[in-house]
Amino acid sequence: MYLETDRLLIRDFEIKDADALFKLKYDKRILEFLPGLIKRDAGIDDIKEAIQYFVSVKDTGNYEHEVLYAVVRKECNTIIGALSISDHPFLYETQVGWMIRQEFCQRGYASEAANAFTDHLFSTHHYDYVIAIMDVDNPASYHTALKSGFKLFEKRTVYDYKYGRYGDDYYYFRKFNPKSATKYRFYGDLEYDGRHS
């Protein structure tokens, strides 16, 4: 993948990017919300193995496991973040995500990258929509979703039947493909704007 926006390049990760991805994985802000990114205690060899996987599934549309793409700031040719795509294992929907190193936050990079990424997905794949989910304690990601054209559908609470307890609440967003006939379908054939508070 190779996309260009006004300020950013979005491209495949390469083995030479292992140190940059390692730095991204252990960024304080990213670690707070995505501690299991790649692997909970990933070392540099785990990072290289992950990049090899990303390369092996490149352009196949196989998103059974999360695939990351580098977000590069043109001005300094530095990897400042990543975009992710995966087939969500419980929701059975295609999920996208974004992460930007803390020092580059609050400059609109995440929404710029997410918007270009989803537009590209809609033009190259037959998705009616993609989803984004995030912890309710992550307002930056919430605002990025809205600025990137996602629509909040629900605030969800997870119940863990195995342990008999509630988990963390999360926001569930959808962004629809403008070429798709599906615009508001959620439950059945009725127009549905979501249920959230």
C-alpha cells in the first residue's frame, strides 16, 4: 500500500522499520490503550516477525490477524504512527484503527491518515462499511473517529460470562462506503442511528 495525503505517507512496514515500530509499540499513550499491540511484552525479534507477517499478507485482503501500515510524516520522513485493519474475531466485521506517537498528537495526523485509509479501502474492497471501536476513556480516538467520517452507533458494555463480570465499556463506530446501498442498516431493514448515551 502506498497512499499520500497533504502531510503524510501511508505505506507498508518493512523490516528496516523494526526500531520505529518498536518505539511506537512502547509509546506511553499507545501502551495505555493498546498494551497487547503485536504481543504484550514484544521484543525487537517479535516486531520483526510481525512485520514479516504484514509483508506476507500484503495485498491479499487477508485480515484474519491484525495488519499494520506505517504513517510517515513527509516533512521529516519519520514514522509517527500506524493504521491497523483486522477482521474482528468476535464482531465478525472489518475493524480499522489508528495510533500516533504522543509527541505528534493533537495535530490532526490521525484523522488525516484514517480518512485516506478508509477511502482507499472503500475504493479497493467491497466493504459496505468498516468499524472502529475504542475505550470510552480515550477521547482523542473518539474525536478522531468523528473527524474521519465515522458515525457513533453505540456505547457498549462487555459482559464476561466466563468470569461472571462486566468488562470495560467501549464506543462502536461505523463508516459507510459512499457507493454502498447500505447506509443505516443495523438491525433488520429499519433505519437505525444507534443507541448511545
